[in-house]
Amino acid sequence: MPYPDLATKTEVIASSSCGLCQSYGLFRKLRSSLMSLLGWLLVCWSLTGWNLMAVGAEDASLELIKPMSYSNAELRGKSFARQDLRAADFANANMESADFSDADLRGTIFSASVMRNTNLKDANLQYAMADQVDFTQANLEDAILSEAILLRSTFKEANITGADFTDAILDGEQRAFLCRSATGTNPKTGEDTRISLNCKA
């Protein structure tokens, strides 16, 4: 069997090297595309709330819910009672005197919205992002606000009887203000409102 000469060997090696280079280049392009896709999905996940945490660990078997957007909307006096609004976006919306009684608002975004005189009785706002919200005279009776973000929100004359604030994110001033009127026990979670706010005895 004849052995290939040096030139032939060199050509074969060069051809193989080029093939490897092309494969590596294709791999790098594919990896870059996948990383870009992953980054885009992470951005969408953070902006839209397509997040299983938003519906709670006990509902991890549920498929992801595409959120509705009411951002910057004029919703004064509208009724959303008993609706499933998980992960919906109400940021900067005007919801004065709106009705969210018994609504599922887990993971919903209310940042910088107006909720004066809004009815949130029996509503579930677990994991909700409700920072900088005006809850003046809002009805939060028996509402669940556990693990909700409530920083810089105002609760002047709000009814919080039976509301559950367990692990909600509040500053000290807010907590002290809410403790002045905190009373009752949440009928769904069994949590005492004062205890959920860590009020002093």
C-alpha cells in the first residue's frame, strides 16, 4: 500500500483544520444566538411577570399566564371583582373607586397607581408590586398582602381589618401607621393582622 507524500498529508491536515475551524465558528455563532435568546427571555420574564413565583409555589403546576396590561389606563369606577388578574400590569393607572373585591391579584403590578376608595375586600395581592400606591380610604378588609412590595405607599383612612401583611415589604413609618388601626384575623390564612405587621403589643 503506497504511503501518501508530504504534500498530500499537508493538504489533508489543512482540510481537516479548516473543517474544525468552520465547526468551531458555527458553534460560537450558535452559542451567541442562544445567549441572546436567553437574555431576551430573561428581560421579558422580569418585565411582564411571567413568573411562577407570582402565582405561588403551591401553584407551580399551573402553566405560565400571559399578563394583561392596563398600564397608565383610566379605570376609575371600573369593576374587576372576582376576576383572575394574576401578573397583570396596572402601573401608573387611575383606579379610584374601582372594585377588585375577591380578585386574584397575585404578582400583579400596581406601582405608582391611584387606588383611592378602591374596594379590595377579600382580594389576594400576594407577591404584588404595590409600591408608591395611594390607598387612601381603600377597603383592604380580609385582603391578603403577604410578601407584597408596599414601600412608599400611603394608607390614610384605609380599612385593613383582617388583612394579612405577612412578610410584606414596608418601611418602619408605614408599619407604625398601619399598626394604629390594625385589628382582626384573616379568614383565609388565619393570620392576625397585628401579628402579620409585627406590631408591638
